[in-house]
Amino acid sequence: LGPEEETNKAIALFEQAIALDPEYGRAHAALAAASWRIVQSTWESTTEGGYQRAFDRMQVALAKAMRQPNALAHAVSAEVLAKQGRYGEAFAEIGRAMALAPNDPDIYLSKARILNATGRAAEAEESLRWAMRLDPLYSTDYLRALAISLFHQQRYEEAVGTLERLLALQTDVPEDYSTLIASLGHLGRKSGIPEAIKKFNEVAVSAGYNTITVQMYGGWW
């Protein structure tokens, strides 16, 4: 199964667990986390109402999880708040998550994403390095966040190396290729950029998005 199929299968199982025990807070939190993953991805971009369904499901699950808060619920809440630009609240929530599960590597990943979003890239890298030590079998999400933190520290050579490791795992996230293109550009390299643009366009168009343009990513970086 690919990432999309795996996540949708997980959602169905979490919903079964909730049906068996409606008060199981961890299942509600896991359902919120899986739904949030879809909200942030391009997976349902070509499905009418897909994004909104995932977002609504995430909100309902998160509200129920917060009746008996656990670390995962706080972590998902933190990422949602960060996306809304409510960074002070996001850091408070991720702090609560870390207090409940100080050795959970995914909590450090969530913290790193918020740190990256607030311009604290060096701290984000530190959080990610610690998470990777906690879980040597870390997922591609860790490499993605690490590449972004390196990029924002202007360590473009290291960012390219990290992205090459990530892309070797056949990622289907268009932004991985745009980060690579930007990193190569800052290094003054032309080699590899046409191939990255082509791959970005293939992945983006298949997910229902436009091909890459300077205007699209000028503001992003």
C-alpha cells in the first residue's frame, strides 16, 4: 500500500476502534492525526469536497480527543494552531504534549515543524536530530522537515544531500522537488534542476495541482 492507501486504511480502523469504545481518547487523537495528514497533503485535491471532509473529520475527532487529552491530541492541536498562525498557542500545546510523552519522537517532529515555521531553523534541526536518535527507523517526514531546516539556515549543500536521501525513497510530495530546485539554485547549479522540475510537474498534475512557476514559489521561499 502507498501512503494514501495506508492512511485511509488507518482511518477506517480508528473509526472501528471508536465505535467499540467511544471514550477511547487515543483513538480519537489518532483519527485526528490521520485526517490532518490528508488535510496537509495533495491526496484528495481532485476529489470534490475531499479536503473539507478531512478537515471536518479532524476537527470533530480532535474535539473529542481533548475530553481526555493525551500527547498526540496536543501535538495535532499544536500543528493546526501553527497553520493558523497562532504560534504562541501552538508552542504551549506542543509543550503539553512533550510533558506527557517526553520520549515520543513524533512530538519532536511536530515541534520542529512549528520552529521551522517561526524562523527558528537551528532549533528545529536540534529537535529533529534528537527525534532521529529516539527512532532510528524514522519516516520520510523527518527528512523533509530536516531539509527545510537546513535550507532556512542557508546550508544548501546539506539540504541537497538530505533531499537526495528523501527522493530516493520515491516521495510523492511536490514540495520536496521545489525545495531541491531552490537549494540547487542557491548553489548556482543547473544540473539536476530540469529533472526536478519535470518530476514536480508530474507529481503535482497527477494530484490535481498546477505545474511549477516562479510566481507560485516566489513568495513561499
